[in-house]
Amino acid sequence: MDKIRLLIASEDSSTGRGLTTIFGSESMFEVIGSFSLEEANEKSVCFQPDVILLDILGDITKNEPLIVQYKNECPCSLILALIGNEQLEKLGDLLAHGVDGCIPRGIIRGCLVKTVELACRSGLLCLPGSMKKMVSLARQDKVYNISQFKNNVPGTGEVLTRREMEILQLMAKNYSNKEIATKLFISEPTVKTHVSSILRKLGQNNRAQAVVYSYKNGLVNDLLALQE
């Protein structure tokens, strides 16, 4: 199995060294190096790593332009961010600007390594467990008509199919495409097609954004209710 090529971006040099030591000791990772956020952008363009691990301190919003650059110039790189509890309220902004997943900064070493590995190998969505506290899960009536929530595309009349709603529910439970295929007895390519359709209808760029959007707008809440 090929090694996961990891680039670390952190403004704190000691944190960068610590992360380099952690991942450098794991046989499944090849650590390209640890750099400042600005320097990491240049290095990532050059090396096109499998994953960029961002250690973002302080105000997240000031680094949004850099994150957009990372995503635009390294479209095949998975971008994961280490964030603290004080930054949770800005998590939605990170996802909207291209971050594929967020990991709590205090996560223990073994779990950090496994989380990054699973995100790369299986495409699992990673978000802090306290994510649900940030969004309203208040039940809403009949939320299946997406046009009610797509304020930027009014009157589209887009509607999720029953199968798409089932898949969205499993996405919210952190199932990978392979696990969804097994659960629903369909092929993995079929799952990918449905996921693409869901992202298009919701107007989101990736699974993480789609799940956050669905929680905020009550889609996932109603879907779970269907199973009760």
C-alpha cells in the first residue's frame, strides 16, 4: 500500500515539530515537512501532497484566503484542520472555504494518526464530536424540497429522491462510500453518482459542507425521524 504523503502547515514551530515526529514515526505516512502557512502554500503546489494538515491558531477568518489558495492549487489534496474549542463557531467558514475535515486539537496521538489515515484511505468525514451543538436540530416541516433552503438559487424546485435521502442520512453518520454501498446493497460507483447528485442539489462542494448544511437546515433531522 502506498504511503500517505503528508504536508504540515503550522505557525507554531514547536507544534509543527511535534506533528512531524508523530507522523514521521508511522510507517503509512511520508512527511514532506512542516512549514508556516505561507510557506506551506508554496510547498504544497510543488509537492501536491495527499493531505495537508493545517494547525490554525487564533482567528480562522484571516487565513481563509490562504485556504482557498490551497484548494485551488492542490485540488487533489485532502485538507484537514486542527482546531480548538474556541474556534468551533467558525467551523462552517472553514468548510465553506475548502477544508475537508476538522480534528480537535486535543485529540490523543493514536486517534489523530488513525483519523488522518481513515480520512485519506476511506474518505471518511471527520468533524469534532461537539459539532451538533453548533447547529440547530429543531424539527422542521417537510424539508425535502431543497428550494426552501437554497437562498442563492431560489425557485429551483430541486428535490432529493428517497435513495438520495437514505444516502445523505448515512453520510451524516460518517459512513464511507464503500460502507454505504454495503449497507444499501448497491455498487460503490452508484453511491458516488448519488453523492454527486446530492452535492449538486444542495449546492455544496464536498461531503463535509453537505452534512453541515443538512444539519443547519433540518434535512438530516427529518431523515432520522423517518427511521423512528
